[in-house]
Amino acid sequence: MAAVVEVRGLVNRFGRQSVHQNVNLQVQEGEVFGIVGGSGSGKSVLLRSILGLQKPRAGTVLLAGRELGTLTPAELRHVKAEYGVTFQHGALFSSLTVLQNVQLPMIEYLHFDARWLDELAMLKLRLVGLEPEAAHKYPAQLSGGMIKRVALARALALDPRLLFLDEPTSGLDPISAAAFDELLLYLQGELNLTVVMITHDLDTIFRTCTRVGVLVEGRMICDTLEGIVQNTQPWIHAYFQGERARQRGTQHGT
């Protein structure tokens, strides 16, 4: 089976600073793949490279078997319509209502009249658990959890099968974060989604991820969740077996 997302030999540099030396990863259909790493390890740079927003110095990125570096602008635009993205702080447009934010991808790619756009956007809002009255609010009127859900509704606007999430539970309290994780798992199962997620939240990793990729020393180490926990590489061991992990185990009674 061909990988939905594949990165081969990725290299990213900024001046003399090498961020990625030789990053390789594969994400298979139906996975929830988590990407973790320390500050400055290049998680966001990797995401931008995968999304076709940043050209790497070397290496290739393939989405559904299509190499991004070989595509024409029109072909790349078509590929971008096939995945959804949420960014760490929501990236909602403050001057637009919730409904208008969700409609943005639809307006760009679909040719529906206003009534159908309204109905489709309302459907996406219901899908992520938001009440109809939220549609006419502005981002400044929303809680952090609601912003995350609106961003998710927008990411699902074009019915993608591939979803990229950048720190989806950052800034949320534990109860809201757990609710978002449960929503993600529900949608992943119901919509047959493949999910690639950057996160530092250990609870989210253990609740949702089937495999994990760790960016360390310019490269990526990929394994199942069980395998990565047992890895003896110093940063990985400290992250998954250190004090934060022990605190998590105590809080969860494990």
C-alpha cells in the first residue's frame, strides 16, 4: 500500500543553521501519526515543507504518491484542496464570523450559491459539536476550545481524507483537551481520516496516536507508540519516561 504522506531525505537549512539533515517518514492510510520534538527541532518547518508552503533544500515530499516538487501551480492547488489544516492558534480571520471563516475554502474551490454555502458550513459546525448560534459570532467572542473546533470545521470544509493539525490542544485545559481528542478520534473513524499531528501533549499522544515520529538531531525516529516509549535515545527517553511522563502516569493512576 502506498503511503498517504511520504518524506524522503528532507534537508532544510537557514543560513548556516541545519534544521533537518535527512528526515524520512511514511504515514499510512487511516493512521493518527504524531510528530514531537524539542524547541527548535523543526516541527513547524517540517509541516510547512509537507504542505508545499516551503521548498526544502533537498529531498522529496509525496502526498498520495504525487511529488510536490514536480507539480505545476495548478496541480499543487488541486492537491492542497485534498487536505485540511489547522494551525496552533486557530488562524481565524477576526473580521469574519464563524460561518464566514468556515466558508472560505468552499468559496475558493466550490461553485455553490450562498444558500448552499450556508447550509454546508452549518453542517461542518454541527459535525465538530458547535451549536447553531455560534455561527454568527466573531472569533473574539469564542472560548479557546470553540476556536479549535471552528478551525477544525474549516479544515473539514472540502471533505478531505487527510488532516494536518498543528498543536491542536495547546492552550486548552485538560477537560477541553480530552474532549477535543475524543472528537478527533470520532471524526477520524467516521470520515476515514488520516491524521498527521504536531503536538507536545503527552495525554493527546497516548489517547490518539497509532505511531509517533520524533525529530531529534536533525532526523526523525519513527515507531509505534509502544516502541517509541521504550527507545533509549536520551531526548526520547527523557520525554516519554521523564518527570512529565511520571506525573502523567500518577494523574491517570498508572
